[in-house]
Amino acid sequence: MNNRLIKLFTGLFLFAFLVGACKKLTTKIVYHKPSTEKLDEKCAWLLERTHFHDKKYYPTFQNYYAEQLKLKRYDKAAIALGELTELEMYFSFFQKSTLDTIHSFQKRYEQKLPWDKTLFVESYIGNYYINQTNYRKAIQYFRKLVAYKPFDYNTCVEVAHGYGDMAFCYFAMGEHEQALRYNSKALALFNQTDNYTGRGGIYDNMALVSLYSKNYTEAEGYFDKAMSDYKHAKDTGNMMISLHNKIILYQEMNHPKQYDLIDSTYHLFIKSKVPDESLEVGLSSFYVDLLVHEGRNSEAKAVLFDMKQLVDTLNSVASDADYNIALANYEIKAGEGIKDIGLIEKAFYAVEEQEDYQNQIAFAQVLKDNAVMSKDYQKAYLFSEKLKRAENKISDQKIITKTMELNKLYETKRKEQQIALQKETISNGRITIALLMALLMGFILVLFIVFSRQKQKKARSESKRARRYTKQLLDKTEEERRRIASDLHDSVSHELLNLKHSMSGNPISAGEKIDSIIKDIRSISRNLHPVMFEKVGLSASVNQLLDRAQSVNQLMVTSDIDYNGGLSVSDELQVYRIIQEALSNIIKYAKAVAAKIIIRENAEGLMIQIKDNGQGFNVSEILSGKDAFGLYNIIERSKAIGGLAKIHSDKNGTIITIDIKKTK
């Protein structure tokens, strides 16, 4: 033991020295992205983003997925389905067939896998409904996702995305306070990982909240943080998305550089060849605004034609809205007026029903402008009011104030964390001494624990020996009683019975006397040991005991026994003696009218309860007195068979409860 302690102390000392020599204590990152899991060739092919737009992608997925299900490789099927859904979410290219596959997987196979392998299910369904601008329904699925507690990199990232997506839904519905709250939760989780793309997305979300809260400086700061994280992750696609959102900021601010940013971002996107049709539609809608602003209507018309081809391939309400707004703006500014006014009005009422205030503002603006141009002042007033209501909803001053307060609170907490980290760095020079002192205390504590455990082990051993001795003593006593009872029953009683028969010609009184003697001897025999106990078992023996008690005493005794033979015969006999002793005490002292015996057995052990409605007594006072043999008999017998007896008594009666745990 001493050599082991010396080795332990030496190891801890070296560890402390190495830690103290480090210049940096810790980093914020808890979960690092694991090395890529080894996948088979087909699954690895499905994982590559560059393959997603290949015509073979979906057929390859379907064949591979079906093959894995057929072979009952549900984990591999889940990986493939998860990769498909991730790519569809990344490119905003949602397919109804994929949603149907997800629902089928959820119904048939999800329960066969651990929860952390199926998080993509709720994530995909939620994002599918975001794409349909059905934010309320999307939130229902994200709530299921964030209910899980992260424990590694993948679960932390998935739950963080769930919070971020939920925040976006609330932002789109104009509930900025909720959006900021869930963005903060998402950011706290992403800060525990090295997933810079995820954190950049949250900064993008926070920038949009600040934008529509009229806090433009803060919004621009968040966009810059998002861009920094995307650059760190070398994620060109999300860099384009962040620039797309920054264009919205510049338009809201009426910034003079908005058209320069639109032009540079659009051409940078085309040059980058990022395969993201939904993002291309969004940037193209801005570029149409630029072309119309510069009077380049023919070019704008060509861009709109290309947009239409893309929109037709996408199953996206959001992309449809981008195209319809861009087309309406073009037709108004080109002096033609909206040609399909019914389509635009229908689109407006659809986003109004979905509480999508961002698109409500855009549609209401073009419908108002078109009504003014057409001199339809009634409609111009109607859509002007709707525009005002949507803007008020998204820019409510109370919400803005509350959002700014929450934002400041978040920034304060973040600065406090930075200060705390700086303090840790400053105190780094003293860490070696502190750790050595802590290690010395730890060494002393280890010694104390070792000696304490040895002492406890010795005490447990002594206690076990005492229980074994008590049990052996009780067993020997029962063995002796069994011998005496057998002798009385089989010898003395038998001889008296012969005597009775031999005196059959004598007066009846002699026979009655002998009957009485036989009865007494049998009673003594039963009290010493229940002769038939081994044959009839505990339950029947207890019921016979209760029947005899009722027949000779003014006491009603009932039983509730659910016992399946979980104890050894010797332990069963001790239970019988406990009940016998308790019943004797009730008859002698309790002045009870009724009593009840309960025996319940389960997988863990046995519960015995003896209740009466007698006058009760002071338990501690009786146990400390001289006349407590009966109670101690119950307590000690319970200990001998591994049980614990508890006695409760008051004016309403007495309850004795014995819990016996089964030995494994």
C-alpha cells in the first residue's frame, strides 16, 4: 500500500509541475471536431458536397440506403440519411421525397438507435418547415431537439444548431426577445466547440436581430464577427450568405455603398461557383434592383429569366418570394406595373398568415407602390397600413428596448468571462505553488481516505461476524426447539393417546383430562416450533398463526401476503418468529381491537409490516427500559437475516416495518 501511495504522489507531482510550466491554463473549447469516421466508399462519396449536384447523387443514395436497411445496418442507413439531409439544408434544396423518407425512418427505425445518432431527424423537419415559412410548426421540432443534453462534439453542435434555428424562426416572426435568448444559448454551446461555421451563423442571426431593432452599428459588428469565423473555417458559401445579409443592412440604412456591395458580392458569388441555387436567387434579386436603379432594364430582364429557371427547380417558398418581389420591383420601376397582381397579393396573404413579417414588408411595399402607380388609392392605403403594421411589429419600441437590454446583458457576461480569463492568465505564474500545496493536501487526504476505508472495512467485517454469530445462535435455538417439539409431538403425545385408548372403559372425565393434556402438549409443540412449517411454507404458517390468535383472543387479525419464496427456509422461520413476537406483544399490551400483517416481495427484497389500532407507546422510552426484550427480539432477528426494523407508535396504534434486502 505504501509503494502505491508513493507512486501516486510522484505522478501527481509531475503532473502539477507540467501544468504549472504551461503559459496558458485552458481554452474555452471543450469539444473538438473528431477525426473523420472511417466510412465505406459509397457513404464517403455521399458525404462530399461537390457530389450533391451530380445527377447520380439521389439514385446512389436511394440504392445505398435501401441496401443498408435490408441488411439491418440501421446505423449506416442513419449516417447516409443524415448526410443527405445536411446537404439539403446547406443548399436549401428541400425535397418532399426526402421528408417522406425521414418520416418513414422515424416511424420504423429511429427507436433502434441511440438518440444522438438520430438528431438529424428533428433538425431536417424543422428546417423543411422554415423553408416553407411555417415557423410555428418548425419551432415544435426544434424544441424536441434542444431537449437533449449534449455530451460530445456532435451532440453539442446539433443542439446548438437547434437553438440557432429556433432563434431564426422567432426573428422571422418579429419576436426579437425570444430570438436573442435562443441565439445566446446557441452561441454558448458553439463556444464550447471549434465549429467556427456554426458560430458564424449565430453571429449572422444576432446581426439580423440588431438590424431590425434599428441598432445598425451593432448589426455591422456582428456581421464582421460572422465573416471572421467563416474565413477561419474557409467556408466560402456562408461568407456569401453573410454578405447577402449585410446587403439587407445597407438597404435598411440606405447606405450609399449598398449598390457597390451588391455588385461586388454578386460577381464574387458567380466567380466562386458555389453550388447554392437558393443563395443565387437571393443575390440575383438584389442585382436586379441594382440594374433597374441604373436603368439597365434589358440586363435585369435577363437576370430575372435565369432566376425563374432556378426557382422552378427549387421547392422553396422563400426563393419563390425572392423572385416574385424582384419581378414586381422590376415591373414597377420599368413603368409597366405588376402584370400578375393576383399572384403577388396571394403571396402576401400567405406570408401574412405564416407571421413572416420580413416578407410581409417586402410584398406590402411593392403592392403599395404598384397601387400608387395605378392610382388605386384605396389599395394603396390598405397596403400602406399593412406595411406599417408589419414594420411596427418587427420594430416595436418595447421589444427593441428589451432586446437591447438582453444584448447588453449578454455582452456584459461575455466581457466578464474575458476578464476572468485574463485574471487566470495573470495568476499563471503562481499556479505551480498553488498546485503543489493542493497536491500536498490531496496526498494527506488520500492517506486519510485510505485509513478511513480500512477502518470502515474492519468495522463492516466485525459487524458481519456479529450478525453471522447472532444468526447461528438463532439457528441453533430453532434446531433445539425443533427437536423438543418433535419429541413432544411424536413421543409424549403418542403415548398419551395410547393411554386414552387403553382406558376406554373408564369414566369419561379421565378421557377428557387426557384430551386436555394432549391439546396442551400440541400447543407447546407449536409454540416451540411450527411442526409443518417446512412443508406448508411461510404464508400458510403465518395464516395458521393468525387463525389461532383470533380463535382464543378478542382480536380481529387480517393478512395481505404476496410472497413467492424468495428467502431460505431458515430466514423464513425468522420472519415467522418476528410476526409471532409482534402478535404476542399486541395481545398482551396494545389493547387493540384489530391488527393486520402485510408481506410484500419484489425483485429487491421483502417488506413485512405489522399494524394494530391499540393504545400505542413511547418507543424510545420502552427501548431504554428493562422490559424491551420482545422489541429487541424483533430488531435482532431482523438484523440476523439482513433486514432493518423500524417501529412507529402513537395514540392511533403501532406500525412495525421490516425491510429485508435479497442477497445477490
